[in-house]
Amino acid sequence: MHWIASCATLVVALSACPPSPVTPPRDADADVVMPDASAADLAAACDNLATLGCDEGVRDAGAPCLVVLTHVQTTRITSIDVACAAAAHSKEEARRCRGILCP
């Protein structure tokens, strides 16, 4: 009988303390607001990234670059330096652009 009372006390104690919510990690770039790019600027960045061979510019794997960049810009998931991505002359330069990995 003592065992049942102990179990009941444990159940009540555990149910009284719900787990605390987990805070998602913050993206360090999220606080940096880049100016909105036009559709032509986004397309130029995608074309250049594709020319450089960056995964972000590849159109046949997953969502098309233009759709992804537009979504990222609209929802402010993170900041992407579209002008930098459009002007990069190499993968190394593209990697220096905010928000571009270009593996």
C-alpha cells in the first residue's frame, strides 16, 4: 500500500511541472536587415550563383533559387546580400556574401 501512495505522489509531482519550452537558436544574421531586392536583382543573383556552380543557384535540385531567395527575403528568415551574390566572380567571393554558402 505504501508503494501505491509513493507512485501516486510521484505522478502528481511530475504532472504538476510541465517541461519548459525550448527556445530555438537565433540566427546571428537575422538582426541585420538587408534592403529588399527587386525580382530582377534576385534573378541576377540566381543566374550568377548557377554560373559559379554554387548549390544555391542550381535549379533542378529542390526548390528553384528564385523561389527560395524570394521566400527568404519576404519572411526575413535570414539576410542575404543579393547584390554581392550577383556580382561575385568566384565561389570564394560568393562565400563572402551574407547568407551564401556556395559549397
